Amino acid sequence: MYIVPVEVKASSINGKGVFAKQDIKKGAIVWQYTEDHDKKMSTQAFKQLDDSTKKALQRVAYLSPTSGMWVIPPDDDPAYYTNHNSNTHNTAVMVDSKLSDEPIFFANRDIKSGEEITNNYLEFDTNTKPKSFDWL
């Protein structure tokens, strides 16, 4: 769940995006998993879904590197619209088991009010990480 004020509007990156409604200082926590708000699904349950549902979830959910579960925002949550920008993302991920058993997203630089909040999926989504090959 976003813990800073945000709004969803048109994005130049892809469709809709999440935008800061106020300035966010570097180091501030921007999003963290919130039990009873965000959902989790086991990889076994995910495998049982039909292909179109899997594809839709892969656009909005991530496969957690810490719990091994799929983390899914509710349909009405702004996190549903967070876009990926590998080169200029303004959030980064940390893992602090004292705060959450899931990755926590923080501002990796100052974010101005009205700026789109972006992340780099490769930092936290086990499903999108490059796979290693046996011959490497």
C-alpha cells in the first residue's frame, strides 16, 4: 500500500501511472506490504490459474524474493498502476524483516509533487529477474 499521498493519472510511460501528490524526500518509505490490504497467493495457486488470469496478474503483481509468494494489490489500489522504468526509477527496494516480511519501497532521490513514481521490477520481482543458466 502506498503510504504517501498519490494519485493515478495518464502516464507517458504506459497507460496510467502513480503520481506524487506532495514532495517526497529521499529515503522516505513510499510503499510497503500491508496485511489485510494487499493480497498474497502461493506459487501453487498461481499455477492453477488460467493463462489469461496469470498474464493479467503478472502485469500488476510481483513474485516476492523474500516470501516466495505472489504479492497482489487490490483492484482499486494505486499500486496497480505503478510503472517500471529501469533507467530512471525513483524508488528502490530494501528488505527489513523488522518492518515487513516483504520488500519495502523507498525514494532513492527526492521526488517532486506531480512526478510519476516508478520502480525497477528487476530489483524485487523474482518472476522478471534474468534466469541463470547451468553453463554459466
